[in-house]
Amino acid sequence: LAFSGMRVGEISAPFRYRGGYSIIQLLALEPERIKSFAEAREQLRADYIQSHHTQAIADWLEQAKKHYKIRISL
């Protein structure tokens, strides 16, 4: 990773990110800790909804493929 081994205040060298380049500055370093359920609740909820939404779309598409003839013309 571009930021591994950095010290507070340091600026990274440019690195490729999402089709472009980025640099980062490490402003603070906090010790690792486990979030409480209350702190993690919204992210857990969003992750749960996203995973079920993705699965529901995949299931629907599989059913549609079984019932309908699909033809792609280029």
C-alpha cells in the first residue's frame, strides 16, 4: 500500500488509483480498535441491504433467463 510505513505529516509518492493518480498525507494515526455495535450499526445495515439487493437481482435474472429467450444483436 502507498501509505504503509508512513509517519504523521508525511505525503506519499503518487500512486495509481481508479484510472488516475492520487497522493495522500497522513494527518493522524489512531490505534486499531474494534467498533462497538452502536458505532458499526449503520455500516452493517447498509452492507446487509446491499448484499441482499445484489442477490435478489441475480435471482431475478436467473429466473428471467429460464422463462424468456434472450437474443443479443450487435
